[in-house]
Amino acid sequence: MSEALHLARSWEPAPLPWLLVVLTAVAYVVAARGVTRRVPQHPWPAHRTACFLAGLGAAALAVVGPPGAWDDVFFFAHMTQHLLLTMLAAPLLVLGDPVLLTMRASPGPVRRGRLVPILRSDAVRVLTHPVVGWCCFVGVMALSHVPRVYDVFLAHPVLHDYVEHPLYLAAGLVFFQPLLSPTIGGRLVPHWVRLVSLFTVMVPMAMTGFFIFAAPHLSYPFYAHVARPFGPGPLADQHLGGILMWSTSMVLSAAWLVVAGNGWLAAEDRRTRRADTGHAALARGMSP
């Protein structure tokens, strides 16, 4: 119990991540209140604000919380960090829809002259294609867990903190954006494509975790040479990290599948109501 408390109470004294999180949260809340105050009949949804702030919290927990404090000591802490950034923080930030908020909060000339051309650009359309997002996400997750690549990031703190972490978060945002909140680029992704993408990503994620768990030897030599004040040995630690990635990625993927499925049902319900309204109006117009 004392070891678990010691692990949970460990936070990184890193001012830059905290500053970025606080400034981003303040900017979002100020923009949301401005939109609500300017158009009270169409206020910014509170659930989107809650999702965005929860996503920032998950990112902060991953980088400066216990996973970030122990990621260079315990492999399972590093896996927890990866899952928080890619499978929790990223989709929650997407559900907060900061792009739509920026559009609604910006003055008309800025929105029409700058934001709309960017969102309709070829680069954004490519990045928001679900196949591109799927390949980016799976590629980053698979390649970054190749032992040599993984150890390089761990051996160089600057690469680890300022390249790997943003890369994971960016890959998650690119993957989830067209599947959960397709504002960017105006691309309308069919709901069945969203479900297929979210379902199939389970396979490479689970397989990566399974191979890490099933490895009979230490795949990441870096963890064999660090001082462990408590906890499992290097190989048991690796197996625990593999189990976490294998199981947790499937659970979280299933949760986002439910979210996407509910979105499909809601869209079908809106379409049915519009059709019923149109039919009723037509019937009234034809009545003598």
C-alpha cells in the first residue's frame, strides 16, 4: 500500500507542460463563454467544455503525473502514459471540438478570410481522411515500440519529452478527429466507416501489447539498468505493461465505438424527424 501511495503522489515539477495546459484551458473557457454570451439562443454546449477540460487533464496526468514521473523507471508506467495520451486525452479533446469553437468565436473576416481556407486546404483534407489517420496512428504506435526506437527515446530526455509525447497526442488527434467530431475540412465520413476504423484499430494495438507481454526475454534493455526503489523486476514489469496495453486499448476502443454508435443513432433519429416533418408539411399542403 505504501508503495502504491508513493507512486500515486509522484508528480513532475515541469512548468512548461503545466503552463500549456492552463493557458489552453483558459483560452477555451473564455472562448466558450464569449460564444454563449454573444449567441445565448445557441450557447456553447457544456458537455463539450467538460470533454475538452477532461482531455487536458488526462494529458497533464500522462506527462507530469505519476506516469510521467516514473516512465523512465517502470515500463508499465510508460505504457500507461502512452494510453492516456492516445486513447483518452486525444479523443476527449476531439469531442470538445476546439475547431468549431474557434470558428464560432472568431470575427467574420478572420473566419472567412483565414480559417475557412485553411480548413478547406488539400493538406487538411488529407490529414482528416480516416485511412490516413488510421495509418498514422497505427504506424506511430507500432514503430515507437520497436525496441531500438523505444530505447533511443528513453535515452534522450529531450526527444522523449518534446518529440515522443507530442507525436503520440498528434497521432491520436489525427485518428479520432474524423471519427468523433468531423469539423475539420468539411469531410463527411460515413458512420459505418467510423465504426470500422475504430474496431479495426483494436487489432494492431492488442497485438502489440500481446507480443510485449508474451516476450520470454527483456525487449527493452534500458529498464534492466535503472534503479527500482520498489515494484516488479524488469521482465515482470514488461509483461505488466504488455497486459495494460493489450487490455486497456481494447476497453477504451470499445468505449469510443459506443460513442460513435450513439452518434450514428442520433443522426438517424434527426434524419427521420426531418423526413417526418417534410411529409407532414407536404400532406398539409395537399389537403383541400
